[in-house]
Amino acid sequence: MGNKTLREEVLAYGRKKYRSDAEYLWEDTPDAAVLRHADNRKWYALVMKVERVRLGIGGDGEVDVLNVKCDPDMVMILKNTVGFLPAYHMNKTRWISVLLDGTVGRDTVLDLVDQSFALTSPKKQTKQ
């Protein structure tokens, strides 16, 4: 990972692998970055800073989190795992928040980005 933060790593990964430039959509949260598909414009990742108290976790100040879409069964398992929380400001059945403070390993974080990208990809049409 070098000197990059996990947040920077996620954004660079989306740019390199999926050609998704981070989009900063909200003036009141200028550090919140959305990654989305070029074709259907669906989000597959959201990286943002959130006050720890809003997440119900200990400590002062803010922490970077990643919201990704997951299979609902995986959400049920992950939300009971250290480093994962119910999705912040998203559907809590299909999305999960991942702490980007080093609690969850880089490879796991990037695997979750890949899964989210696949789950939000356009559905393939079947020929009749």
C-alpha cells in the first residue's frame, strides 16, 4: 500500500480497474466520493468521512468508511464482524459500511469493491 491511505487505494483501484473517476457530488460533504458505472451510472462504492459518534463507535473525530453493495446474506454476517457496520445512509439490507482505518485488510476491501461492482452491473439480457 505504500504511503497511500486505504481511502486513496480504493479510489485508485476504481479508477484503474473500472475506469471510474471519483465524483464529488455534495457541497456540504466535499470529501464524499462516489464511484459508479460508466454505462448505467449506478453507484458501486461510496467513500466518505463520518464522525465516529454517528457510527456508534468509540473514539473522537472522523473515520473514513466505504459503502458497498453486498448479497443480503453476506450483509447479515459482516455486520457482526469487527470493522463492518450497517450501511451509513444506505439500504441496510443490501449495503454495508466498511471502516477504512486498517481494521479490515486491503485485499478484503478491494474484493468487496469487486463484488459491489458486479452486483450493480447491468443485467445481461437473455435471448428468447
